[in-house]
Amino acid sequence: MKKLIYIFLFISSISFSQSLETIRSAYIEASQSKEKTEAFYRLVNTSKIGNKELMAYKGAALTMKSKYTKLVKEKVRLFKEGARLLDGVISENPNNLEMRVIRLSIQENVPKFLKYQSNIQEDKQIILDNFAKQSPALKKFIRGYVQTSSGFSEEEKRVLR
């Protein structure tokens, strides 16, 4: 019986890891077009994995979706809902680097008039301080963002390589 439980847990962890990789890839692509943003939004809303990172990606999907909505009132509603969801899940999991990278990428790229840039330095510092302790897959994801970010100096980018 114990053996069966271990096998189930092992298979579940592989499945979870593959699903998270799919979501990470879709998140990166989502910034390229309305269609990819919609695909990412559908993916996170139909995903069977139930974890805290998924909630962060759902928040990100809402903020990204707001960019392509025509009605101003709906844009604001979607953006605020996404930001609230993302900030809420980070406040419950303050040491989760994946969530911090997600929020950082949004805050660095939203228009200034939205006034959603207050956590940039905090998130950046937490990423720099805790990068070495992360899994190889998460390090790869973080490096991918950091290398394209204008918010990190060349020295900081070298540290995270």
C-alpha cells in the first residue's frame, strides 16, 4: 500500500511540474498578442492543477486581458481584479519567487498612470536574495525574464546567470 502511495505522489509531482512548465511558457508568449493572451487566460482558467502559483498566473492573465478590452470600465475592472488577486496571493506567500517575478514583470510593463509600480524594488531584491535556493526550472524561468528586463543592472543580470 505504501508503495502505491509513493508511486501516485511521484506521478502527481511529474504531472504538476509539466503543467507548471506549460503555464510558464504560455505566460511568456501571452505578451506577444491578443490571441496568445486569450489562450493563456483560457489555460489558467481551465487548468486542473490547484496551487498558489496558479492563482498568481490567474491574476496576471486578468491584468494582461485588460489590455485588449475595448470598454474603459471593463479594462479597469479586469486590471484591478488581477492585481488584487496577485497581490493577495503574494501577501499569503511572501517568499515565493515565482509570484514575485510575475508581479515584477507586470509592474515593470504597465503604463505609469495605472500606478501599479509600488513593489518593483521589493520584488527585485527578494529575487536577488533568494535566487540561489530555487529549483533549476524556476531559475531558468527567472533568468529568462531578468535578461530581458530593463529593471536589472548588467551586474545583477550576471549574478543571476
